Amino acid sequence: MNTQNGLRPDPADPAAELSPEAATGGFDVAHAGTDLGEATYSWNIETDHVTWSVDAARIFGVRDLAPLSTGTVFATLVDQASPASRHAEIFESEGRDPGTGVNFSARYLVNPAPGTRFWIEDSGRWFANEAGRPRLVHGVCRRILAPTAEEMALVTKRHYDPATGALTRADFCNALAHAIDGTAKDTRGLVLLMVAINDLAQLNRQYGYQVGDEVIAAIVRRLRGMIRRRDTLGRYATNKIGLILAPSLAEHMDFVANRLASGIRSQPIETSAGSISVSVHIGGVAVPLEAKTTMEALHACEEALTDAGERGDTTFVAFSRNPDIASQRSTNRESTDLVLSALNERRIRLAFQPIVSSKTGDIAMYESLVRMVTPEGEWLGASQIVPVAERLGFLHLVDHRVMELAIETLRERPDITLTFNVGVDTALHHDWMAAFRAQIALDRSVAERLIVEITETSLIEDINAARSLIEGIKECGARVAIDDFGAGHTSFRNMRLLPIDILKIDGTFIKNLARSADDRFFVQTLLQLARHLKIETVAEWVQDEETASLLTSWRVEYLQGDFLGTAMDGMPARKTEAPARRLA
């Protein structure tokens, strides 16, 4: 079979009728391209996983393959000023796959690191699924060393965020790089500030994303009115606004930052939903005093911003090389690297704890519990994963992976029912619901055996958003459970307002049930209301036979706890391998 770069089978060759996987001619993605100045890849669109050749990180100028590991993450590297992208070239293609794939080619601008922009040529072939939609891509990326005059002009042109009028992230980072070079001989140096809006996610849930955008735009306008004409302002992230004060003395940073925070807080912002009071926290770094390069300055400023967000006694924190602070930051980075590498290397796994029927003692379903396997093979529990991911801002990545694994397990095991937990902030983001629907669409038979657990304490902050979320999950055919019910501030009235299927009673009310009259009264009252509303119940943390018997006599439908079965690493046992636990 004739091939070009081992990727494109010749349509005239009879062997071209092979499957997409075979059409590569035994092509080894992991080791191809190392001598060609190019990076080859294979992208499984249905799982979104991308396998790259070993030179990919060097060609894209990144430290590791994490930013390239999925199609979704890779798409974020494409500069928003780029006129094209791989995604558009493939998914907007009118081509039809005759069985040998469809050729594609695109040139697009990428921004893989702050202050870095260059052009990529991406070409290859995509293969369709039974519905004719792209499902698999084999391609090769080359860094363009001689862009056209038009492409060069696009790189140097500044672009502005349409919602705020501030520089885009890429152009802000480029402006910072130029400012650092421009003040290299100025003894005053410059100051980089990063402003983050407090509780923006909650504001979006309460008023909607349109109002959230109005707030962000208003804050940008206020900041612009409080800085000098020569200072630079950019939208660094959804809720982060960057400011370059150049030149500026380090000793003025605290005064300026607090003046900016006070100016934002001083009066409510008028929006289409009415007046909204907003506050911010700010991180800052002095350049070159505490950071010398663009990357160092941005990392230092983000660390200071994180410190400001975690502390409740101050609005502003300046980056410092204090050994104690540096040690904590190092620990945070190590924890982040540990979990993110586990995500990228598919070392996030599931354990399964049985939930039994109180009537029969048979296993009715399993709860999916997140685990992380270390490079040495040790299994770590949720307590070592979730708090780190939540504190450092990437819990949504863990939540997405848990969802994928749970649904994959259901596809492999049609004999079981599973539950999995998702954080409210993750679930309320449209990306999660889109991914959930896509996963269910691959095999709709799994939905009837799937239960999504949402924690009560966060769910009820916005009852309308909660109802919309639950209805969206149920429209896909899955059921919804409220987890840890009773631990938060939910009133019994809200049980009636939310269309839930299952209520999991918080274990703190179960563990002392036999000894606490108050807990018994609460649980019995809750069970009466749940039966009236036709909501099934699960009692968590059942640790002994006396508690199990008491709950069974009260007609709790399901029991969960170490007395009934501990969490098992790996796939659940088949029914013939899992004897029922008979209850008294």
C-alpha cells in the first residue's frame, strides 16, 4: 500500500479498503516524526483522547503533552484571531467518507504559552462512524517557519475581547513581554496585577451568564477609569482581568491595588437584572524584582491571586519569595501535578461500594467512588484527590473523568446499576451537560441503569438552576439522587420542588441512630415525607446489624455502609460472584 508519511492510503490501492486503524499501515504514532520536524497524532473523537509522537511537546513549545492530550484541550491552544482551526476543517467539512477516510488540511495560529504565537500546518485524514460523522483522525502537524505576509500581519495585530474591549489573553501576554523588554533599563521596573471577581460562578447561576458578562464589562470600564493611559488592560481569563502598570515602583503596588479594589466595591453595578454589589481580590508581582520573564511574572501573579482568594482578611496579596509561602506553593504544585498527571495518564480509576435492597439483602446498585493509582501502583482514595482538586480549581476535570468511567463501566456490564457523584459547579456548566448527553447518546441503554448524585449543600443555593439541571439529566433517561441530605440547609419544602428520584440520607444521622433519639426522629420524619412524595431512600454509613435492622423496619429502600460491603477497587463482581447479605 502506498502511503504519504504513513498516514494517507492510496485510494487506488485495494488495501485502502482497510479499517481506519489498519489504514495507517502499522503506523506507530508514538515514535513517528522525530526526524522530520513534525508531530504525528491519532485522535479518537468519541473518547476525545489524542495520542502524539514523542516530538509533539517540543514542536508546540510546551513542557509536556497535557495541553495536547485531548481534542477539547488542544482547541484552547488555537488563537482566537486564527481564521481557521482543525476542528472547523473536520466538523464543518462537506466531505463523505467512502470507507477510506476524507483528506483535510488547515493552517492556524496557536498560542501555546504566554507571549508565544506561531502558525501550524495540520493535515491528514478523518474517518466516519456509522452516522457519517467524524470519529477518528490521523494527522500530522508542522510548525510553519516562513508564514505569509498576511499571516505575519495577523500575529502582530492586537485583538480585543468583544465583551469588554480589553486585550485578549494572547495579546495581553504579548504586551507584557514587550513591556518587560521595554522597561529593562528603567530602574522603576513594572507591576503586573491580576483582578478576580469574587463568586462569579454563583452570580452566573443566580442571574445568568449574560448578567455575569455585564458585570465583567462594567468592572473593566471602572478599572480603565482608574489607571493611566499608558497602562495596559486585558481579559486574562473568564473572571480574571490583568493590568500592566509600566513603569511603576514596587512600593506603590499595595496602594494602587487597594484603590482599585475599593473603586470597584464602592457602588453597585447596574445590570439588566438590577443593581448588583461586586467585590474582587487582587494578586500582584513586581518585575524584575520578583520575576524576570513573562512566564515567571504570570505564574507569580496567579499564585499571589490564589493566596488573596484563600485569605479572608485581605483583598490584595503581593507575590513574595517568603520560604513558608514558597513551601506551600510548592506543595500545591506537586499536588496539582500528581492529580493532573493521573488524569492525563488515565490513572484515575473507580472503586465500587455496594448498595443493597433492604427487602432482599441483594446488591441493587453500586456507588462509583473516585480513586487515583500512583505510578508505583498504590490506590489513593477520594480524600486525597477531591480536596486538592477543589482547592486548586480543577475538580471539574476529575468530575468529567468519573462520569466517563462510570458510563464506560455500564457499557461493559449490562448486569449492574451505578451511581456517580458530580459537583454542582461542574454540573451547572454547559460543557458538562453537553458531555453527559454525548456519552449517553453513544449507548442509550445505559441511562436506565445510571443515577447521578448531586450534593445537597450546594444544590439548593439556586433552586431554579437545580431544577433545570435535574430535568436535563432526567431527559437523558437517567435518574437523580440528592447526596448527603440533611447535612445542609435544605428545607423539606424543597424536596417537593425538585424532581429527584432518590434521597441519600447523610451518614451523620445514621451512625448514631441506635443511641440518638434526635437522629431517629429526624430520619423517621424524613422517611414519611419521602414516601409521600414517592422518593426512594438510601441510608448511608450503616455500620452494624442493629442499625440495618432498625432502618429495614422503617422501610428504607436501600442501605449502604461497611456493614453491607466495603468499596472494591476495580470492576464490580458479577451477580453470581456477589452473594446477597441477608438482613435480620
